[in-house]
Amino acid sequence: MKKSLLLASLILAGCNAPEIATLVVKTEPNAEIVYWGAGKEELYAYSLGQKDSADAKGYLTYQVELTDPKIVALNILQSPHTIYLTPGSKDTLTVTKDTMFLSGSNKTYNECLQAVDDYMQYCDKILYTRHELKSVKTPDELKSMYGVHYNKAAEVIRKSGLPTAFVKEQMAHLDYISRTIVAYITMYAIQDKTDEWKAVFKQVADMSWSEEAMLTYRGLSRLARQLPPMKYAILENGDGSEVKDPNRFMFDRCKDWFEGKALEKVLAAFIYDDIMQQAHTETYIDLYEEFKQNYPESPYLSVLEPGMEETIRFHKTELDESLYPLIPYDSTMTTLKDAWKSLKGKVVYVDVWATWCGPCKEMFQYVPAFKEKAKDLEVAYLYLSIDRPQAEKVWKKSIPYYNLKGHHLLAGKELAQAVYQELGNERGILSIPRFLIVDKDGDIVVSDAASPNQPEKLLEQLKQVLGK
């Protein structure tokens, strides 16, 4: 009787009864899989995802109760995939290092989404590989080269026979990716920005924007971060060094490009990016308050609020040097050994880090538990920051915020150069966080020590140096 009443109320309300959508992922045994929502009212961010693992046979079953279609993003074997689910659907995604295969209720939808993802990956590689497009000489040559990949994706979508609204949305996404390609190449690969190149970029910048398609575009945040400053630099001959507050600049510039729900999502994505990176940029406190006033019913507020509370707490912290002693820097510090010369006579565990380094800050959560395990060892702790001098204020706020009990030194130019020279690879590239153990004579005896999240290994290394 109760089920009949529930069904009747759903019909009267104009709603469909929820049904379970099932997605089976087949991949490598025990592979990590991260998945998150990619809908109109969801921020597209890996860090918002839920982490899971395939079983020993490489299977993971994801189920969700739906009354309407839902788009889910997944990261499998470092590869992104976007999946379309519908109430009662059963789909399968097979991913290995070399292949990808789709089947099930929404196969055609998912083939279209994958075509867009493939084109987006082609675009993304421009920034970090020796991409073929970086060799182009003319706008026509550029369009011809990326057009091959655009046409391949567009053919899949146009031949899908899916509803017009879906096809139009995915074609708009391909258009956004193409614009991003033109912007990247004009900005970063073309040294002589002739009138011809500027005209092409202007055409891209001035094209219309579909608000509805923007809300489901996976590259919205990146596009919004790139195009406004590029327009400022390429078409307005703007000097980025004259922009006093880049974050406020981006916020205001995007208001000239987007409107309505698209603008709301762009601004929310900017705020979340700062939260995700644990940057705690002070400007975002005001920008967040402005966002709340303009969008008091925003679906993104529940995601942003906890992170912004941490940013506010970060800026309320004050450094007590009696708890967190600072080692004064001077230009005579030209070698690593100079960094801990004031601690000579002690075994020192050195953490080389920076406030812009996410993995460094992630590691801090393991420090209190390790120090408790090592409380009987006579070890001094030195946190050596390689931040630039301009970051001194943020550096000082970070020390009490993360409760980094120990000695602290902000490397100046000379010492920072020594850090890179002595710890970097043959190309001078340094990966941080980096941990060292220094003996009582001030010599590095373990140049790549265990991190605090490896407490037993680190304890053993320290005991060996201490002779225990």
C-alpha cells in the first residue's frame, strides 16, 4: 500500500521513480580509480572525486540512483574518461594502457563523450610536450593540422543520431577546444605576433559563447584562466607585470566574457582552484564574500565554504618565534652546510619545501605522529623553504598554521641557488619535498631520507646516524 502511494505521489509530482544506473569498469588489477560528478551544477575537479580501487581481477562496479541522466568523470591509469549514465542503464568501460572499449545502454553517448575527451587531450599536450602544432608558421597551417583531429571527433558526434540538444552541446565543446588551441599557439609558440595572427586570435576571442554548453564543458576553468589574460597581452598590449592583483584581475576580466550561470561556475572554479592548491590567497577572502553576495543560492557554496574557512583561519594565525624559531638569513649563506651551521653539534632532519608545493603541505599531516614516535631521539628539525622573498608573509603564516615545531629558514637567492645545485639533478631540477639527515658535524649523511609518512624507515635512519 505504501509503495502504491509513493508511486502515485511521484506521478502527481511529475517525477520519474528513481532507478539504479550501473557502470562496470574493467582495468588492471587493483588499479586506483577516481570518479566525480561532471554535471551542470558540479565543479569539474579531480580533487572532488572519490577514490576507489579495482579488485584483484581488475573490476569495479559503480552504481547510482537516478531520475535523470548524469555525467560522471573518471580517472583510470592516469587517463580521463567521461561517462553518460541514465536511469536503469547498464554500461561497461574497459581501460588498459593500450586500449579503451565502451559497451552497454549508453554506448553511443559515451563514444561521443570519449571523442571530445580525445580531442581535449590532444589540446592539453601543447603545454607540456614537443607538440606538432608548435612548428606551425601560419594560421591556415594551424587550422589544417588541428582540423584533422577536430574532424575525427566531429564525425563521431554528427553520425551518432542522438538528440539535437546533445549533439549541439558536444559540437560546442569541440569549438571551445579549438579556440583554446589557437590561443595557446598564438600566445606561446608564435614569437612574431603579426597582424594576421592577432586577427585570428581576435576572431576566436569574439566568437559567441553558449551558456548551456559552457556548464558541462570539462575545460571551462582552464579556458577562462587562459583567454582573458591572453586577450589583454595580445590584443591590448598589456604588461602582466603591471597587474597588481592577478586574482582580482581574472575575476573582473571574466565578467566581461561570461554571464549568468556560466559566469557563476567560472568564478566558483577560480575560488575552488585556490582551495584545492591550499594556496590560501588572501584576495580570495574578499572574492568569496563577493561571490556569496552575488550568488546566495549557488550550488557551489557547500563545496567552497569549508575551504574558505581554512583560508580565513590561515590568515588569522600569528607566528610566535619562541615556539617556531627563525634562523636569520644573510648573503654569506652560499652552501647547504651554511643553512644549518647554527645547529652544529646536533643531528638534524631537514625538510626542503615551499609554500607553493602541494605535496610538501600534504606531508605535514604526518609530522605530529612521527615526532611523537621520535620524542626520545635527540634530533633537531629544520624546515628549509625555497620560496622567493616575496612569499615571506605567506611563509610566516604557514609555520604556525601547519604547527611546524622546529627551526625555520627562508632561503635567499644565494642559498636557494646552492639548494638547486647540490640537490637538483643534472639539469638543475629539484623535486620537493626533499628530506635530508645531517650529522653532528654538519655533513649530509642521508641525502634522500625517508619522509614523515614512512615513520619506521625514518626512525631507523635517524637511529643509525645517532648510533643507537
